Amino acid sequence: AQKVTQAQTEISVVEKEDVTLDCVYETRDTTYYLFWYKQPPSGELVFLIRRNSFDEQNEISGRYSWNFQKSTSSFNFTITASQVVDSAVYFCALTPSNTGNQFYFGTGTSLTVIP
Amino acid sequence: GAGVSQSPSNKVTEKGKDVELRCDPISGHTALYWYRQRLGQGLEFLIYFQGNSAPDKSGLPSDRFSAERTGESVSTLTIQRTQQEDSAVYLCASSPPTGARNSPLHFGNGTRLTVT
């Protein structure tokens, strides 16, 4: 089975706090790709990051960082020093190697950053 | 350049009527996806096109739903005899020939469908 679980439905933080969005996935494939997308109030999903299953190096991009751990099947996303513009719904997604480009999305985490 | 374009942006229809939703992918993108997002919910896969063939239609919820694509261009999602449960935002996404695994999906702004 292919599945992505984002257990946190809604999170509220005060501006400048750090926040971590959890993503746990299930797949039988040994090769797969993981993604995070941001959906701001305007509605258009915006790509944030892609990670393949052979690369467990954590990645940092400005205030964003991602922690990929195959041992726990998790691909968590941390925003440091959150800002009001970070308020959005964040989706984690999985695409296994042998499903012909099928993407499996989690149900999303709605983040509200309070000024 | 231009992104994925969807039309209309909003559609209100009466129960039982047919609707057509249109998606113009990014030029050169061979893969095209349709997703449905109900209010407060995640993305529900509907159908995937590679070129104008649809290798994966597994997500279409009923035979009232159909989709077609002209070449590697425009796609139309048709919902016949709409029901109130069809109310949702319908999102289209495309990706280039290198494959979605090597490239992210590029999403449109979606069509918000309301069935009254």
C-alpha cells in the first residue's frame, strides 16, 4: 500500500516561533520520491522540495529545513522563525518508482502564524 | 512563462446538469493530472494522462466522470448529472517529459465547483 499520513490537521504558532510539520509515509518500493507542497490562501499549490529515497541528507533552505529518516519512514518539515506569510496548508506527497507517475498526497496540515 | 491555466475559476451549477472543466498545461509538459480537493480535505487523485492516453483512471469516482486530452495539450474533465457531493475544487497539474519523479508537479489555481 502507498500512503502518506499527516497527523497534524491544524497548527497555530506565534510569529517567530519554530514549527515542525510531520509526514509519515508507507510504501513497498525501495525507490521513491517525497515532496512537500505549500498551498497559500490563494489556492495554488507551490512546490517546496523533492527528496529521493537514496538521499537521506537533511536539507536547509533559508528558514525551511527537512529531516528525512528512512528508519521511521518520516519526512518532517521545520520552519524556523515563522512569519505570517508562512500561513498556508502544507502537503506531503509520495511517488513510488513503479506506479507510472502516481502521486499520493497526505491530507495536509493547516498552519496559522499569529502576528 | 505561463503556468497551468484552468477555467472557469468558479462554476455554480444545478444538480443534475453536466459540467466541463478545462485545463491548459504548461507547454511541453507531457504528463497531466486531475485532482479533487473537497473543503478542508487533502488531494484526491482522479486521473493521469501521459500525452493523450490515460494509463491511470483509477481515481475517477464514478462513470459520471470522464476526461480527455487533445495531444499533449488541453484536457477536459466532464462531470455528468452533477450531484451535491461533487462540490469541490478540481485541480489540474502538469509535469515535463523527464517525468514527475524528476520534476515537481506544477498546479493550476483550480476550478471551484458548487452544485446547488
